[in-house]
Amino acid sequence: MKVFILSDNTHTLTGMRLSGVEGVVVHEKEDILKELAKVKEKRDIGILLITELLAERVQLELNEMKLSRSLPIIVEIPDRHGTRQPPDFLTRYIRESIGLKI
């Protein structure tokens, strides 16, 4: 299985390429959707990395992919500028998911 990245900047893509991950840089929503369609067709991609900025632009489509397919596993990653998530994202996610305050 391969890892593939959809990035919004060349720096993130270059860093991932240095570790052997293939991918593309896209910016517009329709380009992102075209690349997602290509990823769906490829059976050898096991993990799809997508920067948080791009994921925000196509969140509905990503959620549909996550619910309807077992592969690829979709992982939203921060870009070189850092995460777009609030500082308490993980603890809030756990509290909302299972009702446990940590």
C-alpha cells in the first residue's frame, strides 16, 4: 500500500517527497475533487494525507469517503505554518466522543 498527499503548498509536498510519499499541490475546490476522484480509483493507495486547509474546503466529500470506504485512510495534517485546530482540540474531541473529561 502507498501513501499519497494532497497539499496546498510545495514545501509540505517537498518534505513528504523526501520520505518517499508521492502527491500533488492543488488549490481550487474543483481540482481537489478531481484528485480525490483519482485517489478513489487507485486501489494501491492505503493512506491519503491532506492538509487541513484543503480538508476544510472539501469536508463534506471527505466525510462521505470516510464513511463509505475502508481505504484509503484519510489523515488531515497541518502544513508548514502549523495546525489550524484549537489548542484543546484533542481533549474536546475525546469529551465529545465518549463523554470523558480529562
